[in-house]
Amino acid sequence: MSSAQQPAPPTGSGESKEYFAERSLKQGAGGWVLLAGLGVAYVLSGDFSGWNGGLHTGGFGGLLIAFVLMGAMYLFMCFGIAEMSAAMPVAGAGYSFARRAMGKFGGYATGVAILIEYAIAPAAICTFMGDYTRSLFNWEFDFWLNVAIYLVYWIIFLGIQLIGAGEALRTIFVITAIGMVALFVYLGFVAPNFDASQLLNIPADAGDPTASAFLPHGMTGTLASLVCGIWFFLGIEGVPVAAEEAKDPKKDLPRGIIIGMLILIFNGAMVLFLSSGATTTPMAECGGNTGSACIGYEGGVGAPLIVALQSSGAPQWVVLFLNIAGLAGLIASFFSLIYACSRQLFALSRAGYLPRWLSKTSKRKVPTLCLLVPGAIGFILGAWQQDGGRMMDIAVFGATISYVMMSFSHVLLRRNAPDLDRSYLTPGGAITTGIATVIGVIAVISVFFYDMEAALYTAIIFIGFMLYFQFFSKDHVIGNAPEEEFALLAKEEEELA
């Protein structure tokens, strides 16, 4: 086919080699081990705090159901993502999969949902880091002290990422390893104190016909608990954003995301059972309660693992070590989500969906502005709100929207693109990701039951991005961007057929 016969790019304009040379990432920065570590790092903070809110809303049974359902959704979705990331190994990850399956609007909407998750979650986690830091040094709450703590963390960990991707991935791995060691130390100390009778000690609601000892707040409470079940896995889907910096993406990405997911299932199950069942001594932090009634206390237990350790009679040095390691777990998630946000923003900007100037990379092949701009927004938002719970709920809502769209993208690609180069195949094919899609829709609905205000805030942000697309960026998409070329190739194949 001559150049005169070549079909034009499906949208927007093409750009020169110089344009993409200024917007390239460092290849070969990490293998599957670092990618698996990245996947665990995204989520590690969720093992140390946040998940226990589900005990308050749904009791142990409700949160257990939420854990199983969300674990199945994430596992099935990760199988699909593993297949799609190996077939389309680009930094756009979820957005690029949806772009190929559902066109410009579907791809952009998915990318925005992911971006909301990755941009808001670090701001939320940084507030938790401030709480842990004050606890370590016995500092009283002070608004401006919190601002100073947040600023120090943002400067340090943005600075490390600006050095280079390899350094960032290795730092993430080391911090994650510290958190994992602490988690196993914790499990070793609380396991001997486990008492199964402590799991179901939350009284059932008398006025709810669906309530029982297993589901003390009935089906409504169980539905609300799905949001907290997400805390055990939130972020694992971000592994493919490292596609353009992996050594062998077609092999490393599937292996990294699936191994990371299996580690998270084990971590979450152990934390849920042992924390709820090993808190056998009444604790003042939770109104003199024990077991699930303590860890899910209505006043909020910010550090459930610390409370469970203290109730188990662990030595003070172990409690101190876990407190420090809990901070390390939060840092791991904070640091890795900053990385994921920068790569998702980089891909959307490089393709013209968002301002192109954001995606220029430094001499070290780092997307500098994609780190600094959301970093500044995250710091300002966290310093202003200082409400990690509400911000995390917004991040969760954005995430659940993206899960539905990514899982459905795999279903569509299995049907519409059977000849796509696939080095890894999802067990069960489209049935697997079809199940993930249905559970994802339920998860989206659950956010409205858990935090209606957060859902509305997220909807407003989402609509703002959609208006930007409708009135500007849809006509400025770069047709030969890596993510767009998959759509161009599909169009050429259709024309040839």
C-alpha cells in the first residue's frame, strides 16, 4: 500500500519523531519482581488501616462477604488486565485497553476515572502518614504541624521519583519489603491469641429482618461494607502503567500483577481474621470492647493492627516496630500511587487528551510535570481538607468506575479483536471478566450507601473532565500516539478485510 493510499489517523493529528522523543520513558527499569512489589506497594497501606470501617458497617460477616466478592472481582479483573497489558504494553494501561475496545470517549472516561483514583488517594494517604508520625513522636494535633509534615513527605518522595524510574521502583520495593516483614511479625504475635468467638460479637440490629449474628447490620450493611473490602486491593490494577519501563513487558506484566494479587489475597485474609479474632482483652481505644466490636468500633480505630497487638499482650518494642512499619506501609502506597498517577497522566497528555506540555520528560526520561502538578494539587488538597477518609472514598468511587470499564473492555476485545497478539490468555476468557464487570457495578452502587457525599464530589469532578473532552480535547487527539495506534491498526485491518 502506497503512502497515498494509507488511511489517515482516526482522530486528531500525527506528530513527529521529535515530539515523542521528548515524551519517552526509560525502558528496562524493572522486571517482574519489581512489578509484583509495585502491585503490593499500591495496596499495603490498606492492610494497616481503613479496612476495619467495614466491621462497623457490616460486622465480620458483612466484611468477610465484601472481602470475598471484592477479591474475586480484583482477581478476575487482573486476569483480564494481564492479558490486555501483554497485548498492548503501553503506559496508558487501563485507558489504552478501553480506547481500543470502546473508542475515544470510552478510553478517555476510563483514563479519567483511573486518574481520579491515583491523584486523590496519595493526598488521603498522606493525611494518615501525618497521623502515624504524630503518634510516633507523641505530638498533639495541630493544623499547621500537619501541613508541615505533609510538605516534608511530598518533597522527599517526589524528589526520589524525579531522579529516575529505576530508582523509584527499587525504593518502592525496599519500603514494601519492610512493610511485609512487619506484617508477618504482627501475624506471628497475634495468631496464638486468636479466639473465633470474638469474630461475631457485634449485636444484631433488632429492627432489621435481614440482621443476624453473622450479618449484624443486615444486607444494607453488607453492601456498604463492599467499599472497605476494596481497601484490601485498591491500586493493584496499576501495575501495567509501568509497561514502557519494564524489561520484558509481555512476560513481566502478567507475572507481576498476578503474583502481586495472590500476595494481597493472603495478606488481607490473615489481617481480617486475626485482627478481629485476636483482640481478646478489652481496650480503652474502642470503648472497652473486644474482637470485631473493638476493631470496628463506631468511634473509629485508626490503627487496628496496633490495637490488636496491644490486646494480645505483645512487647512494647513489637508495638513500636509495627507502628514504624505501619508508617512504612503507608509510605509504600503513597509513593507508588504517585508513580502510577504520573504515568497515567503522562499517557493521557502525550495522546492529546490532556494538555500536551504536561508529558514532556526530563533528560533522565522522567515525566517531571506529571509528577509535580498532581503532587502540588495533592498537597494543597490534603493540607486544606485533612480528612483522609473522605478523600479515600472519592478515590474508591473513581476506581470502581474504572474497574467496570476495564473489565468490560476485555469482554469486548475478546469478541471484537480475536486476532490481537496475546502472549497470555485469561483463564475462563470473557466469562471471567464478565463476572468482574457485574461485581464492579455492584461496587459502584455500594459507594452511594457508604458515602453519598463522596460519590457526588466524584461525579462533579468526572463531569468536569468530560466537558473538557467534549469541547476541546476530542478534536486535538494525536493519532499516532502509542495508545491511538492500536485503534488505527484495527481500522486498517477492517478496511483490508
